[in-house]
Amino acid sequence: MYKRVLLKLSGESLGGPQGKGLDPESLRAYAREIAAAAKAGLQVAIVNGGGNIFRGLQGAGKGFDRVDGDKMGMLATVINSLALATFIKDEGVDAQVFTALPMEPIATYYMRDNAVKFLEKGGVALISGGTGNPFFTTDSGAALRALELKADALLKGTRVDGVYTADPEKDPTAVKYDELTFDEALSKHLKVMDQTAFALCSEGNMPIIVFDMNATGNLTRLLHGEKIGTLVHV
């Protein structure tokens, strides 16, 4: 069903059950899923959040300057990408970390054409540093990269299996949506992604699939056309 996708992972997901720091078991499990998809011939680019290490907006509420805090958050995403790339390589798939700001020799400065060439060779491109600018979330970075790379879809890997009428972890009566239009998601005030990212995907006709990344095999099944999670489209 898909040839190229942009996978968005939260930083907290890489921190394991506590959502903090780097959890080797979580990294290994994600790397195994991602490597299996790449070995099947699917092109996978990844954008990680950095909330398991530092979140700029929360830092601003604790006395950090917002711009400097966002820069620290960008660096956190680089650390996460380097860690996940290591585990992907351990699974026998080449992985390269690209950064929105120059950081050689730690990682390669992101240029779209270079990232596309790497994907076409079968490698996994981890694009870190958000958009490279403060005041933008990694959701916005993921939407931007998905559009730049001409991905077939933006996959948002979460710990729940889709978009619900309410938070299913807090409200047992919450009902899951199998499919939504962007307009429906807006009118129902559903939190699919932040508003900037959502607007980018809507205007760029980039479908979003929200799914449970923690369920073994979900990523590969999704990429082969199974209906998993919630599809948000024009």
C-alpha cells in the first residue's frame, strides 16, 4: 500500500514505561519493527520527539528562556535519533541521522535530496532537530519532512491504537474512530497532532495514520495495507 512513509515517534516512547531517559528494551523493540519494514522494501524516515530528555515548552515554565529551551529540545531529538539508529544497525539495516542544523561530525546536515537517495538505497533516515527553529514542535517537523520527502503517509506511533472521542486511558467510554477527515477532526476538537502540523498535513493532502507502535508487528502490517489505527485524510 505504501512505498515511503514518515514515522513520528514521541521521545517518551523511547524512555520505556517511565517515559524518561533511554530504555534499551524499547529501543530494541522499535528498531526490530523498523528494520523488518525496511527489509521488506519499504522506505522509512523517522522523526523523534525529545520529551524523554528535555521538552522546551515545559522548560520555559521552569525558568528557561523559551528559545534556548527549544534548542535544548532539538539536541534531545538528536540524542534519541543516534540511539535508535544504533539499534536499527544492530538489526542489519543501515541507518543515518540527519540534523536540521549543521552538527558534523555527530550527524549529517539534512538536505532533502540526500535523505531521499539514502531511503532509495534501503537505509532508514532519522531526521532530528525538529524544523531547526524554536516555537515549532517535532509534530510540525514530522509534517514538514513528510511533505518534503513526498511520503505516502505520516504515521504517528503512539501507545494507543488510534484516535478516540476522549483519552481512552482516562475515559473507559471513549470510542475509537477508524477513519476521519481533517475537517471532522477539527470540528470535533480531536487532538491528532498540534495545530501547525495538522494544518500542514491538511493543506498538503498528507494522510495521517495514528496507531499503536507498541504492538508487535503493527508497523509491518500497516505498511502492507492492513487497516490499523485511525486514518485521517482530506
